[in-house]
Amino acid sequence: MSLTHILNTAVTRVFVQKGKDVLLEVRENVVLKETDILFWRFNQTSSLVRLISGRNPEIFKESISFLTNYSVKLKNLQTADSGVYDARVSGATERKLVEYNIAVQMSPVKLNVDSVLSSSDSCIIIATCSTAESDLSSTFRCVHKTCNQDGGEQSETTNSGASLRIYLSDVLIFCNHSNQVSWTENMIEIQDFCLQPKDGLWFSRQRRSIQKKFAEVYKTMQHFLSSVKILRLRLGLVRLGLVRLGLGLVGLGLVGLGLGLVGLGLGLRFFSCLSLQPLH
């Protein structure tokens, strides 16, 4: 999901995720006259940038960068930075260059359990899904192994266009928050808050399914590790065999060379003896 969402209208609407940057562009080609002053404002009162023709710009906020085409970059936006930003040129007359309506949106969402009433065969949970802007509370009931949400899924849309939902899926409670720039979700398991019934059947189907999946994964991993160990052992034996074979061949070569040298020595000695005997 994009961190910035722009709606093009007479006033450009921009949604920005908290902590991110945004570029506010001046799209037209602006030529300042000698007496012209260009300035950026926030909510029509706070001066952000002022540029007098022929001089260096004056920047009144550290988190703003002023670009050569008179655009500005707002950095590390916080919720307090939401509002209207406009660029104007003042001289013989005053005219608006561009105007933006910035909405800085937060994505964190919280899911809290407010109360739990649990017995051997039933469980009632009241949970709240909340953000900085709004919150939703809902009641979840589990009776005889079946869980339901009072009134079904609950949701609302805030003035800024963000959506908040709290709903039940099997034995899981979900809290979902989304807006124009982000999407987040939290989840809790009902069984973590409810007492285990006497017959031990609550959530048994889900637990058996999960345990079976883990057992299959564990069995597969064990088989894989065993195969790796066997392969390593076989490779080790092959390497050992090759080393021994190599050493044996080298040994045989050295023995053969030694025998050859002995034979050569004996032959030379024999011929030398023959050459030393007198002729009759």
C-alpha cells in the first residue's frame, strides 16, 4: 500500500502516513518580478517559507526543504501537521499558485480484552478494537463448543475515511484498521482467556488440527535431517575410501621405485665387477 494517497480536486487532498515525508509541488512555471514575494503558509496563518525575488529563501520550520522550482518537502509528518498548505505570490496583485489539504493518518490498532466470564461449559468475552481516532467494543459468547459474536461483525468509518472492524473467525477475534495509506490487524485466541471445560472438548477440533499439522511438519523435518545425516556419512566414507586409495597408489609407486633403484644398483655393480677382472 502506498504511503501517500492523492485526490485531485480544486484543493488537492493528500493522505500521508504518520512519520513519512510528502512533496508539495508547484507545477506551473513561475517567474518572479523584482517586487514579488513568494510564500508558503500553513492553515492561512503560519508562514513556512518566504522568498523575495533575487534573495535567498527564508525557511521558518526545520522539517521543511525548499526546492528550486518553489515546491516544498515536508518531512516526518505528525498528526499536528494535518491541515491546509498553500503557496502564493504577492506583488502588484496576489494570486494562489497551489493548495493542498494534508491528512496525516496513523496505522497502529489495539485489541484489548475488557472482561471475561468463564465457566465449565460457557465463556463470555468483551473486547475492544481501537485506534487514536475511534474504538469499537463487542461481546463474544462460546457455549457448548460454539462461539458467536453478538450482533455479528461490527465496523465503522471515521470522518477521515479510515475503517475499523472487529469480527470473529472460528475461535479467533480480529481487530482490523485501514485507511488510505496503511492496513493493520491484531488477533487474539479465545481459548487463551476461557477456562477449559470439564469434558475437555472445547476447541479440541482446532487443537487436533493444529497438532496434526505440527506433527506432519516435525516428521518431515526429521526425515529431512535424517537424509542429510545419511548423505553426509556416505560422502565421508567415499572421501575416506578415495584418500586410502590414493595413499595406496602412492605407496605402491614408491615401493616400485625403490625396487627399481635396487635393481639398477645391482646391475651397475655387476658390470663394474666384470670390467675389473683381467683378461686371459
